[in-house]
Amino acid sequence: MREIYAEKVAAFVSKHPLPKPPEVILVGISGGADSVLLAHVLRKLGYQIALAHVNYGLRGAESEAETQLVSRYAQTWEVPLYIHRPSPEALEATTLSFQEVARKIRYDWFEEVMAQEKIACCALAHHADDQIESILMNFMEGHHPSLLKGIPPVRGPYVRPLLRLRKAEILAAVEAEGLEYGMDSSNQELSYRRNQYRHQLLPHLEAWQGGFQERLLKRYQLHSQGQDWLTEQCRAVWQQLYRADEQGWEVHLANMPPHAPPLELVLAYGLELHHIHGYALWAALDLAKGPAGKKLEVAQGVLYRTSRGLQMISSSPFGLAEPMTLLRQYPQEAVEISLPGERIRLLPWEGPMDFQSGYHFLDAGRISFPLHLRPLATGDRMLPLGMNGQQKLSDIMVNRKFSPRQKQQAWVLVDQDRILLLKGFRISEHVKISDHTQQILAIEVTKVSAP
């Protein structure tokens, strides 16, 4: 009979399918009990894996012992291993906290490995206790408008198959399987906020109300199901109210159907689609409740309260709320897309390349079609050609001295996995031309005059 822990992971996989062999899953492995069990159980369920390990070098012999342990597992299991040792400068040259810097380095490294080895999925070892801590931290510190915000089971290429397992189950499983694992002493340091929740607040709440953590998990599961259902209802209503044109978009509030979700929830859903967040979101909701004739300036343009509802006049000629699909596969002939103020041509390329010609040349074999065009979103990052590590697009535009108009008109070209091109800048390192390139996709962006 299969072990309970493996049954829970198998149940996760049945709901969130992982790639099937011969495709490989990248496993982020630290050497701790969680990630060791994750790699072990995926192999036990028949998956092919590769291991990605980051050694920050901050715990001396302890860090080296973890790297050696991970290396032994790679040799025993006969699986590929990728090790990254960030420089001290990479860890220190920032105003972010160490945990934020370490997370960025770790995820950048995973994405570089996935791009280099053409691996579509990365499994991470977050478990149910991590989920409890995140829910409580987000609730207490107000990081998200949702009442209960936790760790998503799937986000982009990242999956978290252990989210149904408690830490005690993981420790029992590695002991039962005879799996060697390391102990990270920094997990006991109370200078880290998460450790304060883990070792101080949560034990106090559990002692005060026995079973608190299990009840919080169950409540979160119910809340997530309700939130998913409500999002679908809001999406359906928003699509009925929403109209777009070349100048912007409009929401006809008078067309609210009966028995719809509350207007504020529908508007919040739609406004966030247009990347109107935070204080701007609350101001826009207040605008919707006010009289006609008022207006609100936001980064995307000017939002007006009209007699029919809300109208956005975009400050950018590119006013899409949803991604525009450009190509579903490598083209056999040139494809042309017209946008207000510009034209985009995508074409198969053969022969010599002139990198000064104004064309962008991409390795089509490293694109995960379909190919989409979309506006920038908060927190967007890319790995620019010729640079080390991912960068925020907002930082790139500041460093390149983008004008306010250029920022407003900027868009990104994306595939299923990542940003491939920032308009007015350059392509991603992930799709650069190499000696192994077999198919080249050329992209030309030209300005056109208004008729």
C-alpha cells in the first residue's frame, strides 16, 4: 500500500498535472527535509527530475555540507544537478532584506536553468505549515486585498506538490524512508519575520486555541474555493459591461444584470485587469460612486465618471486590457499586426542577420508558443540580453531614461513562460541566437501616422 504522504502528492498531481516523461521536472532542493522528500516522492511517482541547488555560502561548513548532500543524491539517483553560488556582491548590493534578495536570486537561477535546459516546470517544497505562516502574515500585515492570501499551488512554471503535507508528516516520511537531510540553523533565528510567526506567534495561538492551525487551513481552503467562484462571476459580469476601442475603454454600469455580485467587486476585478491597483483602485471605486463629470488621473490615462459609468481615455495608443495573441506557432510567412500608431511584423528569417537593421532576432526553438502582446504589469521582470540576472522592467526604463510617454506606450512580448521583449529596449537572454539555433523569428516594429 502506498504511503500516505505519496498519496497526498499523487492527489495534488491529479488536480494539477505535471509534465509527463520524457519531460523533466526541475526540483529546487536545499538539502532540507522538505526538498529532499519532494525529490524522492516525485521519483517514486515515476517522474524524471533534475536538481537545482543554491549555496549562498553564509553558513560556512553547514552550507557546504548541504551542497555535498545534494550532490550525493544526484549521483545516487543519476539525475542532473545544477549548483549556483551567488557572489557576495549580489547578496549585498541592494536595499532589500536578505530573504527578499535570496528569493530573487533563487528564482532567477531556476528560470535560467529552465531556459537553458528547456525545462517547462519547477517543483518547490513549500508545505502546509509554510501555507499557514503565509496566510497569517498576509492577513496581519495587509499585503493583499483578499481576506486570506496564501501560497498558490501553481503559479507560472512553478508547482508546489507538498502543500497538503504538514511539517510533521514530512519529518515522519523522511525518517521512515531513511532519507538523509540537513538542518538550516537560520530557520531558528528570530531576526527573520517568518521565524517570529513560526516560533512565537503560532505556538502562542495554538496553545490559546488548540487546533487553530488546522482550522485556519480548512478556512483558507473554503475561502479559496469561494474566491475562485466569485472571480468567475465577476469576470462574466465585467465582460457584459465592458467595451473597448482605440482610445480606451468604457464600463456601462447601468447594464448591471440582476443577481450580479456587488458592483464594487466587479469593478475591482476589472480595474485590476487594467493594472489599476492600490490607492488608485480605491480612488477609482470612489469615482464610480460619485456624480458624473468627475475624473481621476491614473498611470494608464484619465478615468472619467460619465452618465453611463466609467470611461478610460488612455494616455497610450496601446490600450489593451487583455493579451493579444500574435502567433500560435512558428510562421511560414510574414504576419503583420496593426496597432494604433504602430505596426508589428513577424516573419521567418533565413540568411545573414544585421543587428543594426531595426529587427529583433529571436531563437524560435526557445519560444513556448503561443506568442502574446500585452501591456506592462506591476512587478514585471525579464533577463535582458547580455545581462546577469533578471531585472525589473520599471528599473530598466528608469536606467534607460524612458520618457513618461515611452513608459505609457511600452508593451511586452511574452510566451507561455516569460517576457521575451520589451518595446524600445531589447530581447531576453532566453531567446538569443546561438550556434544551435535552427529557426529564427524576426520582429520589426515601425511607427505609422494616424490616418
